[in-house]
Amino acid sequence: MAHILTEEDKWFIDLNRKDPITHEEFHPGDEVVVCRACRCVQLNDVWEMGPAGCKYCGGTEASGDFDRDFIEHKVSGSTINTAGPIRITRKKKKKLWPYLAAGAAALVLIVLLMLYLF
Ligand SMILES: [Zn+2]
């Protein structure tokens, strides 16, 4: 359902629309989804975040194609149902140090126990 913006979508990029949630401008290469209900275009990452769907109107159906007429006649009057911009982490980095610290602590405890017992 997602559409990847290319140079052919210059008409859309020239509209200077921004993602309603992240307020990021769109660029060729961006993966976007068009909401069938309110016709707003948003980043695929935003659409897929949490329960998949339009973060603008709450619609869950994406438009199948990236149609100029459809998109330009955006339905107005919808209100943003999310407070403030959301930061998207595209890559989740796992923090290793808590595990390492816990492992080291356990090892020290075991060594102390061994010393105490033997
Ligand atoms: Zn919508």
C-alpha cells in the first residue's frame, strides 16, 4: 500500500506538504501512505506506528494508488488526534550495558559464595 516517492511525484513534493505528525517535508525516496478517509499523505513509518492507520483522522484504510486528483482534494476539517510531534526511531539500538552489569554482579556473587562455602 505504501508508495515510494520518485522524481515523477515532483508535483506532490512541490505542494510542500509535511507529514502531519513528524512535520517532516517529503523527499524522493520517502515511503508514504495516503489515507483513504482524509486523503492526507504521511510517512509509512508513521502509518505503521502503533496500531497501523492514519494518525491524522484515525482511518485504517490506505488508498491503493498515489493519485494526484485524490490527494490534491484533501478533505479539510480533520483534526490531529495526536498531541505534538512524535519522534520516530527508525533503528532501535539495544542497550547492552545493563545486561553486562547484571551479569558481572551475578558472577561476583557466585565467586563470593564459592569462597564462603569452600
Ligand atoms: Zn486520515
